[in-house]
Amino acid sequence: MFLFSCLTQAAQQSDFYLRQEIPLPPGEVMEIGSIALMPDQKIAVTTRRGDLWICTGAYGDDLSKVSWKKFAQGLHEPFGMFWKDGWLYLTQRPEVTRIKDSTGSGIADTFETINSDWGIKGDYHEFAFGSTPDKEGNIWVVLCLTGSFTADSDWRGWCVRITPDGKMIPTCSGIRSPGGIGFNAEGDAFYMDNQGVWNGSSSLKWLKPGSFQGNPSGNKFAKLANLPAPPDVADKSRILIERTKHPEFIPPAVIFPHGTVGHSPTGIACDMSGGKFGPWKNQLYVGEQTYSEVQRTCLEKVNGLYQGAVFHFLDSFEAGLIPVRLDQDAGLLFVGGSNRGWASRGSKPFTFERVKWTGKTPFEIETMTANADGFTLNFTEPVDPATAADPKSYGMDAFTYIFQAEYGSPEVDQAKPTITTATVSPDKKSVRLKIDGLVRGHVHHLTAKGVKSASAQSLWHPEAWYTLNEIPK
């Protein structure tokens, strides 16, 4: 009886990932907006109120020994920071800045503006999210619309690149309300855009240089740099229709169905840790503000476009997450956040936490990839062939959204693809699903609740949502 209960006990997050709160400076309002990893295992964090703190001890076994020192103050809500060659680089609302301590006092005394060529008017939503440097040393910045609806300041609704010598390069148009920005393992830039006007649901979007991301509010700024006008898209349409008419319109790589897979996605971190954080090689982790979670995405390129699946991953953080930073060498995920402006799950108004892999791998769908006639599921451990080869162990539905100027969209154009066969690979670690009724441009929602592992375990997370921009030939 005891053996049976052990085999059937539901997996718990703590079996696989240990979430720990990092003590914060007493009495301080630490609504964390960005995280930078520094030498000697120090960590810099900025707060939404404009302070920059240096944390020592966040890697240690005894977190009660954590200490803090304020390094700078009076900053303008930095959302993006990294350390390089003795400087901390910050993306603030009005500019990209670098700062350092030139005297060894432990307090910043040198502040240099690198670029401030975009506009700002003081609107609450005029956020600016900045990246770490790309392969050429450029900082990518995504600029939220004014009020998240209009473009009342120059270059709002655009992604720009700031070169090492301080030049601003307008790079992509069509942005609405970013929550974070980052790179995949190939060095391509992605950002998270939130549900709203011209965004039926939140999504992970590829910032291909020269692309249009879907929201036309900031199109007017192309003339400031003598750029070609972004496309004039039609209201009450579909993304597939509009991007077929306008090749520069790059569709979302992965759509996060609203209210099902989070609500307000934020920071992005790519796992290039070589297995130090689990078996999720080159996958992107995405923070979530409202639900206080981290989701997991796997990407592939089909017919020149990124697409892929999102999975539930980590939850139960103490506030809404904004920055997500993975230390690739240590295999530690650091997250921070705030619930100001938008309520969030968790018991606290702000948080700074770390997550460590226990070394135990959950039974999960590791990746989901598209075929001409279905999908291939790769699992983290061998499956039980009897359950995995039964089409009844799976379910699938598909849907899309109205591409419109109204706020968000219901799920529409529902379809019911049929899983006809499930073929288990010889090593029992993958299953090829043959499916009738794939729909180009739709989100394909997979359930695999009937699949068991060879050791009789159920999937920790038995669902996936795959955005099928293109069906492979």
C-alpha cells in the first residue's frame, strides 16, 4: 500500500526546483525592475523607485548572511541592466546610461548618458526595456506606447538599437506594451508583448530587423529617419491574412493564451547552462507578473519564421515577476518583481528570489516540434509504450484571435484536429503524433494526460500550446 501511494503521488515543484527568498534591506521598498550579474558573485538590482543596490551573498548556502549596499539613487525606473568592464549599463525610461565607482568608495560617482534619442512625456506606461549587449555590442530597447495605446512621444511603439558609440538605430516597428527583452541561443532578439490593442493575447515576438510587429500606432515615426512606412494593416482581420499581405509583418513566435498561460509576461532568459538548470537546452524562460510564475518555451524555425510551444514551468513566487536572469555557470535563476500598478499572486508587494535545480528531472514534454502531418513530442525520460502509443492518451484543439484595434480578443475560429496515430520511438523518449486537420496560423493546444513514464509517473505539466505559423513541407 505504501509503495502504491509513492508511485501515484503527484509531483511537486520542490521535488525538482528549490525556490528561496533572498532577504532584502530592512525598511526599503525593493520593487525590483532589473538584475545584473557582477564579478565575485555579486548581484546588482534596480528598483522601480530609482535605487541601485549591490547584493553580496545571494549565491551562498546561508541566505541569512546576505548583505546590501546602495550604489546609486535618483534613477528613472531602469528596466534592463548589465555589467561590463567595470561599468553598470542601465536602460532607463528616457535614456541608456552607464555608471561606475571610480574611487573605490562603493558608491557610483560617474554617470554617462550613452543615448537619449527617443521621447518621453511622463506617462505611466512609457516604459523602456533594455537588453544585454548583442554580438556586436548593441543594446536593444523596446519602447512602450504612451498609455499602452497611443504614440505621443517620439519612437514609442518601436524597438531601437543603441550602438557602442551611442548611435540609435530604429530597428522594428509595431510594438505595443513590452514586458521584457532577451536573446535566444542564436543571438536573435525577442521581446514579450502584452495583450491589448492589436494583440489578441500576449506573445513572444521575434525582433527581426526591419520587421513590423503588429501594432500600427507608432508607424508615423518612420518618417523621422526616412524609413519605409510600416504596413497599413486591416482591422477585424487575422494575423495570417495580414502577414501574408505584408511580408515585413513577422507573426508572434509563441502566443501565450490569455488567462491560461499567464496574464502579463515579462523578462526573458535563455538556458545555455549546459544542463545545470535541467534538460532545457537553449529554451527561453519567461517571467509572469500577474500570476507570479515562470513559463518555458521551445522554439524552432520553419520556412524562415520562428514558432514553437509554451509550457507551464515554475510558480508560487511571492510577487509579480519582472526581471528574470539565469547565471549560466552556477545554474541559478534569479527573479525579482513588484505588484505596484498591477496586482499579483504572492503574499508580498515586492520580491527577490532564486531558484536552484535539485538534480532530479521531472517527467515532462521536453520539446514539441512540427511535422508536415503532426507533431513530435520529445520527453525527458522514457515513456510507457502502452499509454504513449494510444491516441486516446492525447487531446488537441486549435484556435486563433481576431487581429483588431479593440483590446484583446476571444479565442475564435476553433478547430478540432484529430490525432490518428501515436508512434513511439525505439528509445521510447519521443512520440510522433499523426494529426488530421492542422491549421496554419492557429495555436494548437495539446493535452497528454494519459501518457505515463516507464516508471509509471504522470507528466508534471501535461499541456502545451504550439503556435503553428508554418506547416513544414
